Amino acid sequence: MLFHNHKGFSLVETFASLSLLLLLITTSLPLLIHVKQQEVVLSDRRHIQSSLHDELISMLHLSNSTIPTEYERTIQDRTVTFTFSIEKKNIKGCVQWQNANEQTENFCLYGK
């Protein structure tokens, strides 16, 4: 009859599994941080573009609005610059802001 040792995991196996777990954590953590930061960038972009749309609609419906015009507003803790001008009988509305990655973003819409 063969003698079997059933005393559990050895110390080497425990260290191997711990190092594998730490490897997974250290490689996935920066990825998760990047994904969360991009989520903030996309959320800000969506809200700012929606605000530009609303402002452009109000500019189109107000006949006494003075165009060209430029002003700033705060949207989700970001300072956003709205600029409206007339181009080829259309009203051009643009926004500019610094995103969570500290990059300048611009977005424009046109209305008639």
C-alpha cells in the first residue's frame, strides 16, 4: 500500500497562488481606473452637448438675441464656453471645455 500525504497545500503552492492573484490585481487596476476616467469624460461630453443643443434651440426661437455672442457656464464642475455666430444664414453654436484628461474639447452644432 502506498502512503499518501493529505496534509493540505504546501507553502510553495500558497505563494504561487498569491503571486498569481497579485499579478491579476496589479494588471487590472490601471485598466479599471482608465475605464472610470473615460466614463467621466463621456458623461461630461453628453451633458455639455445636450446643453449646447438646448442653448441653440433657445437662440433660434429668440428673435431679439444678439449674435455673435460668447459666455461661460459651469456644467458638472466644468467651465464651458458657449460661442454663437452666424455662418451662411445658419446659426453656429460651439462649446469648448477641458475634459477630465485635461484636454481641450470642442463641439459645434448648426441651426437654421
